[in-house]
Amino acid sequence: MLQAKLTVSFLKRIHHGACSPCLYPLSDRFLHEEATTRTKHGLHSHSSVSGRGLYSQGAIRPSVRLHEAQHHGRRSFSLSPAAIVNSAPAPVQPYLRLMRLDKPIGTWLLYLPCTWSIALASDPGCLPHLGMLTLFGAGALLMRGAGCTINDMWDKDFDTKVSRTATRPIASGEISRMQALVFLGGQLSLALGVLLCLNNYSIALGAASLSLVVSYPLMKRITYWPQFVLGLTINWGALLGWSAVQGSCDWSVCLPAVFLRTDVDTDLRHHICTSG
């Protein structure tokens, strides 16, 4: 009897909307018949009795429509990069798309070589320093955004002629080149603040990578291997992570890691571009 009372109570709560909204409310007649059935025939399983009754009333069957009704008229909560960009204020969204915040794969490609070299340079048996990983994470986000801004400033005239890139903020006119230049200055200033937290050797090594960041868009005009230059730019963090921990680079360890990763990234990006 206790189970029967709990089930009837639960169904009544659904009927009055206490648990969740129901598109097909249960009738009092159904509740009375369900309780009578339990009294006469003993305790049936919850799935056999209440489930059968719910299906007869149409409360469970249209689950898709119930899901649509619950989400109709309100924005579902999501932490995906694209959802974060879309939920930002409208004047800010073009700048977030300019730095490709909605497409974080480039940031991961820039950040992972840093984490690997930091882990390799750490003392045996010790975990990588959490503060160092956090600094390089912020630096990867900022420098990837700065690289995308520089690339779009160089390629504005070309981007307008390609359907895949015509909607980029600079090519579409949402952001002018002067606004992009000011935004680039802000990103580089913040990235410099991160770089100044490292040792002098790492500061000089990090500043040297800026030449690759600026020159990569030009490589698409003078060579058939621009992805190789981009691979060097992305994997520069393998040098920087090691020097940030050890104070200098062990070239016998760092250079093979840089060129091996560059070759892998070049093949991967070539495959992505050729496969569409």
C-alpha cells in the first residue's frame, strides 16, 4: 500500500505541475482507476501500471514535443565557445570572432607544445608547475588571437572574394582596419605582460616569435609552403616552455620536438584543406 500511495502521490504532483510541465495533463478519472487497480489486484510494478496509463494519456509518448516546449522561448545554457561568443554583447561579438574565440582548435594547437615542453623540463617525478601552465594558457589565447587579427588585416581583399572567409569581421566591414589595429595593440600588450612574467632568456625568445606571426600571411604570396611557416609559429612554444622552466633551451631536445610537431601539423592542415 505504501508503494501505491507514493505512486499516486507522484502522479498527482505531475498532474498539478509540481515536478515538470506536462503537455497532456492526467485526468482525475485516470488517477482514481489507477488507485483502484492497485487496491483490487495488489501491487503492480511502477513501469507496468503507471507507464501504461501515462502512455494512454499521451504524457510520455510525445517526448520530443515536450523537450521543444521546455526550451521554447528561452535560450538553453551552454559553455561551448560558440555559445559564449553568441551570448556576448553585440558590439563585442565581432572582436571575439576576429580572434577566433568561437574556434578554439588553434589555441589548443598553440598551447599543447608549451605544456609538453614544460612537462619535459620539470624535475623527474614532479608535476608541471600549475602557475606556469596558466601563464602559457593565457599567452596562447592572446597570441593566437593576435595572429588571426594580423592574418585578417593582411588578407582583407582576398577574404572578400572567398565564400568561406567573406563573413569574417574585417572582410565584411564589421570592423575597420584601424579598429583591428587598435585591438591588435591591446592583445599584444596583454601578451607582453604575460611574457614579462618569465625569465630574460624566455622574454627574448618569445619576442623573436613575433616575426613569424607577422610574416606568415606573406608566405601565402611568395611560397607554396605557408603551412610550414605556420607550423614553426605554432610550435615555437616548445622552445619557450622549456626555457621558462630551465632558464635556457636544450637544443638537442627542443629542436627535434619543434620540427617533428611542425611536420605533423603541416600534414594535418594539408589534409583538412584538401578534404574540405
